[in-house]
Amino acid sequence: MSDPSHHPRKEPPRPGVTQAILDWHAAVPDDRLAHLVRDARRGLSRCLQMRLAEHGVASGHWTFLRILWVREGFTQRELSELAGVMEPTAFAALHAMEKLGYVTRQRRPDNRKNIYVFLTDEGRAMRDRLVPLAEDINGLAVEGLSPEEVAIMRRGLHLMIQNLATYEEGAANERRRVPSTRELARLARGEPARAPARPPRSPRP
């Protein structure tokens, strides 16, 4: 008989990330809306990533494509704000998309400082191929909900976004702001968000 110790035990399959999130919410049924919205977004994003990968498209590129399919000619900074990513991340993604032939980046004669982003013919043509994938995932996500319930959810989310936008605008008037990437990195290291002010230089003799 063979020694069973020579045969490594097979580990049971680990649950997917989305299933692990579902298990967490079963343990915390009254979790806050912010967590539910975030985790729903994560689940939607992961499922869409699987479908996009089958077509050789990065999920980060999809984020910018779906914006540009609605309107072209945004600056790189505007695109980073609309996509909710930092400017260096947007720059790297758009540079890769330009190499792939999805977009072109242009300067205008009247404004040589800003770089504006436009779709190529290939980038525009991808819409008919990729949008149905997102529609499938959205349909999958709302299975079991009636059209009326989906409409109520949509209205509720729009109102949440509006309320938070109003708060953010008021916070800006009170000189509150979202910390920069550098400040967030300092906080993660346990340092003050803002670097201490440098002492004034003494005048030269």
C-alpha cells in the first residue's frame, strides 16, 4: 500500500472574492450603504473584467473608452477626474491606449499646454463589441428585481450622488478637500498628511 503521507492533500477551492464579500454581508446584515455600494461595484467590476479579458481589453481602458464614447475631446486631467483615477494612472492608461490604436492625443493650436484625447475609428468601433458585455453583466446583477425595483434603486443612487456632490461643494467652500496622493501616502506611513513647513531662510549677510 502506498503511504498516504506521500500524496499531498488537495486544498479545497477558495471562494471567489465576490462570494467572500457575500459571506461577510451575511454576517453583518445591517452594514452601511457605503459598504454595500462599494462591494456591489467590486462585484460588477470583477465580472466585467472577466468578460473584457476574453476580448483582450484591459478594464482600465474600458473606463476611459466608455467616457469617450459619450463625448470626445476631454483633456487628460478631465478624463482622470471623470474616471476617478489619479492623473499619473490616467496618463499611463491613455499612453497605452494610444499605442494600441484606440485613441489619439492632440494639442490644439490655440492651447499648446493641454493635451486632448480623441477616439480613433478602431476605438469607436469597439463600442458595438464591448457595450453588450457590460449590459449582460448589469442584467445579471439585477436578476430577481422587478423593473420597478430597479427604477427605485436607480433614483436612489442618483439622489445619493447628488447629495454627496452638494456636500463636497460645501466642503470646498469651507476649505476642506480630498487629500493628494502624496498626503495619503504620508498618512499610510503614519506621518502628518502635510509636510512640516520649512523654516524661513536667514538673510544673507
